[in-house]
Amino acid sequence: MRKRRHAVVEIWGETAEGYETVRDAFARNFRDHGELGAAFALYVRGRKVVDLWAGDARPEVGGRPAPAIGWTADTAQVLRSVTKGVTAGAALLLAQRGLLDLDAPVASYWPEFKAAGKERIPVRWLLSHRAGLPALDRPLRVEDVLAWEPAVAALAAQEPFWEPGTAHGYHPYTYGWLIGEVVRRVSGRTVGRYVAEEIARPLGLDLWIGLPAGAGARVGRLVDLPAPRPAGGSAGLRLRPKRTVVDAYQDPSSLTARSFAVVDPRLDLNDPAAQAAEIPGANGIGTARSVARYYAALIGAGDGRAATALFTPETLAEAMGPASDGPDRILIVNSRFGHGFFRHGPTSPMTSPAAFGHPGRGGALGFADPELGIGFGYVTCGMQPGVTGDIRSRNLITAVRACVD
């Protein structure tokens, strides 16, 4: 194991020959862009070529100082919406195995869902954010979320906010309950259990939706950070959102604000009770290494058990879409989705137009690139403003792209 001293932190881990610029980009995130603690892993064509970690796993920002707990090789972190890519993988595996028809009405698996004119919504519209259900007329309480049933009952009763299928809009929280309940109805297992038994355990991943007892000591602490000022400029990266986007987030009556505030009061994902629950749009927990290996496994670009593709070519085509492309009613910018995954684009840059994956609010990112044979996993404790990635993940993407033929 090699270590290298930098001005701000020690960078720990391994870097294959030819990927030194990725290590440098990871270090620059600490030096120039406010990173406090993070990990990054990269698989390329069946080989793990980068596995790095550095900084504090549980930093204190404001309030009383606390002893720093260093990030280690096995530190796991709350993934925020990176979780959605794992939840989508569970649904697509059920479809691949002939147990779930993406074109069938959701109500054929979940009869209560047909209320309020939703009887014809197909499963694929849930996966592609086209169901018109990003918010609820009445926000959920934290205890409703932890219990599961009140959340899915509220969605079953909810009238869509636009005519399903005619437009798309990112579903920040509700996506996880919508897909998770379909997985539960079809498989007879909660989505967390299904992921554990059909994805994480077979692949040897430290990746959970619903943290098991005894694993809490490994989990880092999320902290909110301001957006950093780029050192020397960052070409192509917009640091100030457009006024219309700011207005949508700041107006509590807007559908955007209501979609991100579907739980009131705000859910604290550092709370052990929230980590132990299954919140499949937001509370997945895992290591960067496992996120990268999961995505490598989807396309057969990992090592060992991850070297055989989890997705068939047909399932991979469903994941990649395109299913939704254009103005997003919630994000107020153009977005591109396959079935369950963001696609490469200005809103969610990855390494090539073939890439698909999912960012997490605050900075985390996981994706696969079947063209380049990449599995990419980045996790952080520092939550910078933004939903679809930030300067830190983009720096890593740029460095990776320069290293891969």
C-alpha cells in the first residue's frame, strides 16, 4: 500500500501505472475544492486501477469541535441518490428474469396504485421519471418514512401532478418508494433484502439499503459545505445556477421545492434510525469501491465475480434508454434518463455518451461506461450544493477520461 503526502491531506490507497493524474485530481479536490473526506475507485476493463481514500470520515463543521476520525479503506458513506441506481438495478434484474414486465401497468402488481387515475401507468414510467409523482399533497413525517407502509400508501392515493407519460421530472424521494414497492410486490422481499441477496452478496459488495446492525461504526458523517471557489477557473462548469432554477428551489410552493421537501421535517441521514430503515431513493450506504464494482458488474467490466455481466444486452439497452430527454419539470434544466439511470449529458456529465449511472445530492457519483469498460465510484462526506454532481466529481471524470484509451 503506497501513501503520498500532499499539502492538506495524505492520500492513501493504490493507483495503477498510467493513472497518476487521477490521484492528482483526487488530491486537488482537497487542496482547492473544499473536500473534507472522500474515496474514489475505478475499474477499467476487468481491472481495479484506482482505489483511493483520504481525509476525515466524520468531520465537525460548525458547533463544538470533535476529534477527527480518519477515512479508512473500509469507510462506508451515505450515498444519497446514488442509491437510485442500485434500486433500479433490482427492478431491471426482476424484468431480466421474467418476473416483471416493464410495459405492464404498475397496478397489476400493486392494485392500490390504480387510485386517482393511475391505473394505466406502466412500470417503465416509474423508472424514467414520467409518472408525475415527484411530490405529495401532504408531506410525510419522519416516522412515516421509517415505517415504509405510510409512504407507499400515500403514493398509491396521490393524483399525478402532470399527465403521466407526457413529460418527465426528477422524483427525488418518491422514486425509491415507487420502485421499491414494485420490487416488494413482485419478489416478496423488501428492496433492501433483494439487493442484499441478489446483488451485494453475490458480488461481495459493502453496499446496503437498510444498514445492518453492527455496521454503523464504519459509516462516515455527512456535513453540508458551501460551494467552493475554483482555483484558476474551471472551464465549462457553471457555478451560479440560472435565476429560474434558483427561484424554483427557493419558492416553497413550487413543485421543485415540494418534491425535495416531501419529508417534513427534513430527514437526517446521519441518524442511525434513518440509516437502518429502507429509503431506496436516498439512504443507500456503501464504499466507493463497492459502487464502482457494482457498475463494473452491470457491464461485465469488473474482476472476479463482477467479471460476468449482471445485465444481458437487452437489459443494458433498457437501462441506457433513451427514455426521457429534454426539459425536466423538477430540475428546471434539460435532463436525460434511461430506465432508472441518468445518461451522460450537460446535467450529468460522465466519460462518454455511452455512460449511464446516478449522482447523489451533494457530490457522490456512480456510473458505468460500456464503451470504455468503466465502473466509477466516488463518495464524500462533504455535501456541496447541487443535485447532479459538482466540480469534484467532474475533476475526477476529466482525469479518468484522459487516462483511458
